[in-house]
Amino acid sequence: MRCFFLPLATALTLPAFAQVDSAPAAPTFLIKPLSEVALYPQRDASAQAVSLNESRIAAEIPGRIEAIPVRVGERVARGEILARIDCRDHELERERANANLRAAGARLALTEQQLARARELGAQGFFSKEALAARDTEVQVQRAEGEQARTQLAAAERAVGKCTVRSPFAAIVRERLGQVGELAVPGSPLVAISDAGNVVVSAQVQLEDADSLRKTGEPRFVGDGGTRALALLRISPAIAPRARTVEARLRFKGEPAPAGASGALIWRDVRPHVPAELVVRRDGRLGVFVAEGGRARFQVLATAQEGRPAATGLAPDARIVVAGQLTLRDGQRLDGQAPTAAKQ
């Protein structure tokens, strides 16, 4: 009898153990603060170093070109000679204006003497008031002629100064546009130069990245000539209609890259981003689950995209569900209850 009951007892107890082993395990949820899981992705935009002044220096007076002493690719200092124009005609005009000024001065001196004599005679009754007024008018006319002669001399001296064409800023010579022996007229381009001291970076930034660029503290230009630190000057409010980009202008903190250098604008987004694997879809919207008061709360991420980290405005200490979130639903308790099927 003992042998019979032992197998029977064994047979009766085995299903109970099997039933306990087959019970579903309690779901496991892992929660971490946002500060531990947040990403700060790197952003980039195509960029180019551009000179603020790309100038075509032209002649301001007529004359034959005597010399263009600069060569393409040379650096020139501010005030350095770019070209010289034959100045003999303008020098003669200056001498003529100077002679006219001296003549006007002599006539003025004579009329002033005559006026003084007329006043003496008028005081003695030998000169009429009308004649005295006429002498006074002659003095005023001579003074006006003297001012006119002085202005003509100043214009002639200014023209002589324009015979030597100088660089308005420290620059790099891009092109020689005039040739020695050619006749220059006002407006004839002589030399094309680029401002070597005022070089900035122009970048085409995606519209959604403009705000992160404003807030970043370490933009860099990576391209021809290596990596250089930048500082943001401004972001244009105008949007390119086709590319949906805005232009950003940045200055070099140190030695600028050569004008025309191309590369990329690189910066780190300062906004915390939730990793792509933590983003789930609920009711057609993307977001993450946050633990609040022992329950899972679905937080919508307005700018989230499938498969990409998503920017969030949650606080750094927000408790993010990083495991088990795929089956969670909004408002579900996180105390070990089995999650129900989530609505996709």
C-alpha cells in the first residue's frame, strides 16, 4: 500500500508545481532621471568664410594709367598704393587755381583800400553815399570771388590727390582690372581687392536648428585651414523659400580663415534630447513615459521623429521609464501590475 500511495501523491503534487512555474512574471520597469539618459546631439550646416568688403577700386579722375604696382595674391596694407594715374594735367589745373586765388586776393586788397579812402572822403563831404555804397559792394564781390577761387584750388588739390589710388583697408589683391598705358575715366575699375581683416562665416542653417544655434556656446568652423572657434553675430529672420533655411553670420574669435574657405558650421545642441529607443507612439503621437506618483504619464514630444533623438523641455530630474515602456499605457501603475496592450 505504501508503494501505491507514494506514486499517487507524487502524481497529485506535480501539476501544482508545474502550475506555479508557468505563472507569468511581474513586469519590470526601469526608471532613470533625464540627466542620466539625455543626449546633446551635434548639429552642422554648410558654411563659407566671406569677406565683408569685396571691392573693385576705380579711378575717380580721367588720366592715363602710369603704374599698377600690386600683384594678384599680394597682401596690401591700408593706404598702400594700388595704382598711379598721370597727374600733369591736374597739377596744371591746381597751379591755375592757385594763380586765380592770388589774383582775387590782390583785387580784394585794392577794393578794400579804395573803400577805406572813400569813407574818409565821405566823412569830409567829398564822397556821396551812393558812391560809397558802390565801393562797399565791390569789396563784397571781390570777397566772393576770392572764396570761389579758394574752392577751385581745393577741388584741384583734391584731384591731384586722386592721381594716387590707395587701398581703403588691409586687403588681398584679387584681380588687376586696369593696364598700364590705358586711359582711365572716372569709374574705370583698376584693381579688385578683398578685405583681409573683416572675414566672417556665412552658414545656411535649417529652420528647426536656428534656436539651438542661438543658445550654444561653442560653434566652430571646420573646413579649409582647420578648425576655428566662432561667436554668433546674428541669424537672419528671412527664410529661404525652397531650402527652408536661414542665414547665420558668425565671427572668428581668433585668426580668421581665408576669404572663400568652405566647410561646415559645427555646434552642440544645448537642449536635452531623449534617445530614440525611448520614444514610443501612443494615439498617433510620439513621446516618452515619465514616472509620477507611482504611475506612468505619457509626455508628448512635439518635434519628435521616428528613429531620431527628440528634444524635450522636461526637467533634468524628470524620471524617465527606460525599460518596459513599449507596453505601457498612460496612467498605468508602475507597482508590478501586468501592462496591457498599448494602442499604436
